[in-house]
Amino acid sequence: MVMHGDFSTRLRDAIGTRSLHHVERISGVNRKTVRVLLRGDRKLRGHVDTIEAIAKAVGVSPGWLAFGEGNMQPTEEVSSVEI
């Protein structure tokens, strides 16, 4: 299993060039919380809803962001197959 850096590094990569204000607006997560997560505060890392909201807002896989597992980009679930 390949791990992709620590949480704060993955979060920084996921946010890219977006401002904290923009991340707050698109995710609904307070920018102060995002700033704390970027600093590597492990207490907040356990908040699954927060991590999932940020991941979805910036277009990365929640599993990748939280644990560094799998692909950075989310995979699409196939709900039906056309024949």
C-alpha cells in the first residue's frame, strides 16, 4: 500500500491555489478549521464529516485525503450498465 504524505500535506495538495476563504465557501467548513488542519492538528483529523466536506468540495477522494490511500481523484460508481 502506497501512502501519500501526511494529512496536512495531502490537504495542501488538494486545496492547491484556492484561498481559505474559497475553501470555506465551497465546503461549508470554517476557514479557521481548515487552517488548523493545515497545521497538522490531529484532534480535528477525527472529524469525518469535515474531511469529507472538504474533499468533495475540492474534488478529491475522501479516503485519499483522510488516510492517503487509493487515488487522489474520486472514482465514479457505476450505477447501471447500458447494453
